[in-house]
Amino acid sequence: MQVKAERLLSDLFTAYRAEPAILPEHIQKNIPQRGLERTICDYIAGMTDRYATEEHQKLFNPLKMP
């Protein structure tokens, strides 16, 4: 289970770093002050397990959304 969680978080980080525009606007506003990677880390750290799973599903398996 831990490996699955690590992969999910790594996938999210990689996707947000490759395309920062998919971050919510209010999160994107932090990039100039904090830097891209720190902003992404802070955003992911604030996610609940359920929200992180839903975001991953939305980004990587959009057709499987309920």
C-alpha cells in the first residue's frame, strides 16, 4: 500500500511540475514567492487521501470517473 501511495504522490508532483496551469489559480499565485516545487509540495501536503486519489484519477484515468 505504501508503494502505491508513493507512486500516486510522485505522479501528482510530476504532472503539476510539467503543467503548472493545472494547479488551482489560488495555488498558482504562490509560485513567484515560493517557487514551483515548494508550491506543489505544499499543495500536495495539504490534500486529504481521498482528494489526492480523486485528483490522480482525474489526471490519469479521466474516463473512470463516476
